[in-house]
Amino acid sequence: MRVQVPPSAQKTRKIRAGLFLYLDNLATNHFMKRSLPFIFITVFVDMLGYSMILPLLPFFVQAQGGDAVLAGGLQSLYACLQLFSGPVLGSFSDRYGRKPILVICLFGTAIAYTIFGLANSILILLLAVLLDGLTGNNLTTSFTYVADITTPDERSRGMGIVSAAFGLGLMAGPALGGFFSVYGLSVPAFVAAGIAFVNTIYGIFILPESLPPEKRSQHKPTLNFIGQLQMIFNIPYIRNLLLGIFFLNFAFAGLQTNFPLFSNERFHWDARQNGFLFAFVGVVSVFVQGFLFGRLQPKVGERRLSLFGLTMMMLGMVGIAIAPQAWMVYPIVALAAFGSSISIPALSGMLSSRVPSNQQGRLMGGNQVLFSLTAILGPAVAGVAFEKIGISAPYWIGSGLAFVALCFAFRDFPPQPDV
């Protein structure tokens, strides 16, 4: 026998369900309002300090009697340490939570920058590079934190905000580093350390934990980052996305180091003109990832945005290779920057939505390994191509790599069911 619920009771139930839904959304929005600004600042500070210190590293080495070979060796050491630390920190965050790893990384970064400022020998500089290389990889845990606090529909927009902080830090760092270095080589390092210390204090007392104990991984963290990367690639329904992200970053990695040589050779640009262009690229990236992506994603969808962005990036690379006049570079580079700024958060959001919460750190750590590999290989490939093949060769190669990324992203259609 079916019992009929009176209309007044039905109405009460609907009101109660609506109230619970409202309170749940309110709590979620409050949580995100407290957390996302911190994550944005964390990534911004990380990239700001990195891009302030890295261009000055040769001068730090020179001040202690070192040469260009030693400066290059320290930069390579930093890249190798980042390659190792990304998946390891991600694995620890899956087991022990995101907040402690973020706070430890921020504190380590602050100490490392302080050591840079106080360094009076090559050995002390080496210590600073070692510490920052091991703890300065905040990007992995930051992306993982965003994956925890966003729904699958919101995830790509959250990734876009973090990517905007990444671009803004890279854009502002060299300018601030150059400005503060007028007052002494140690001043930029102390400024970066002060910002990192303030963010550490905020993280300790205000930042909430995003991964509750019941959702944490029960596996012990491992230091075998190669094994973690292999494990991630063994997941079939994310393999195409991982390869797409790898080739996308590979295509873009050589531009920052190679473009000044290209523009000088073809258009006779100097450092000032190249600086204006890189600032312009930073503005485009921040606008797209911080503002435009969040408005396009609900209407267009992540998968279409990823394909569209990769196509724009591929065409932009071709445009750079064949541009006959200097004024054409700005709209062409804007096209390439728009493409990469659209496709990176779209692919990252799709990738994150297919892995459970207790594996997010490991996933983002593995993704960071791929990013670090492209940061190592990309400039080397672009440099060899520039010298041995021709000044346009790095951009033809970059266009081909973007096409390969597009093919892997296209192979993801139709996607496997989300986890």
C-alpha cells in the first residue's frame, strides 16, 4: 500500500533539501574563497621568486669567483632536483594532506632565498640551490589542492587561475629583480624571502586542509619518482592526455630561451624589445587564464577548448617561423599564447577529473616530471635546431610538436568515463 504524503509535508521536505543544498554550496564557496587566493599567491610567489633569482644567479656566482660554467651547472642541478621532487611531494601530500606539504615547501623556499641573500661562498650558493630545488616545487601541491576543492565542472577554471598566477609571477619577477638589484644584489633575494615567509604564516594559521584523513592514500610515500611516473602512464584512460600535455609543453619550452636569438637575427631586436614582447605574452596569458577561460569553459567545454587551443598554438608557431616583418610578431605570438593558455588548463582539468582524490598528488607530481623534462629538453632541441638547421627551425619543430599534442588530445575522443 502506497502512503500519500500530504502537500504540506512535501513542501517542507523541498524547503529542507533546498536549505541543505544552499548551506552546502555556501560552505563550499566560503572554503574556496579562503583557499583559492592563498593558492594563487603561493604559485605567484613561487614563480616570482624563481624568476627574480634565476636571471641573477650568474651574478651571484660571479660575485663569489665562479664562472658561466658553474652558473649553468647550478641551473641544471635545480632543474634535476625539481624533476625528482615533484612526484615525491605529490605522493607525500596524498598520504599526509596538502596543507603540511604546502607550508613546508613555502618555508623551505623562504629559507633558500634568505641563504641566497646571505651567501658569501660557492658552497653556500650550492646549499641554497639544493634547498630550493627540493622544496620550491609548490606548483604540484597547489594544482592538487585546487583539484580537491573544486568540482569536476569547476576544475579547469581553478587550474586556469593557478596557471594565471604562474604566468603573472614569471612576468613580474624579472622586472622586480632588476629594480631591486639596483640597491644591491642581495635585496631581491631578501624581498622574495619576506613574501614567502608571510605566505608561510598565512598557510599555518588560516589555510584549511583540503584532503580529509578518510580520503588520504594508505600507501607509504616512495622516493622512486620514475616508478610513480610509470604507474601513472599505466592508467590507460589518462595516457593520451598526459602525452598531449607533454608535447604541448615541449613545443613551448624552447621559446623563452631561443626567441631573443631569433628576433635579433631576423628583426635586429635588442633586449629591451624582447622584454616588451615577453611582458605582452604574460599579459595575454594572465588575461586568458584568469578571466576569459572561466567564461568560455561552461559554454564550450574543456575538450573543445583543448583542441581549439592546440590548433591556435600550432598556427601561431608556423606564423612565427614565416613572419617577414617585425610588427607581425605581436599578433602571431598572441595567437600562440592564447592557444597554450586555453589548452593547458583544459587538459589539466580533464586529467584531474579522471583520478580519485587520494591519487591527485601523485598524478600532479608525475605531470610536473613531464613539465620538468620539457624544460630541460626543449631549450636544448631549440638551440641545436637554430644553429644546425636554421633560425626558423625551432618554430617549425614546435608547430609539429603542437600537432602531435593535438593528435593525442583528439584520440581522447570519446573519453573514458571519469573516475
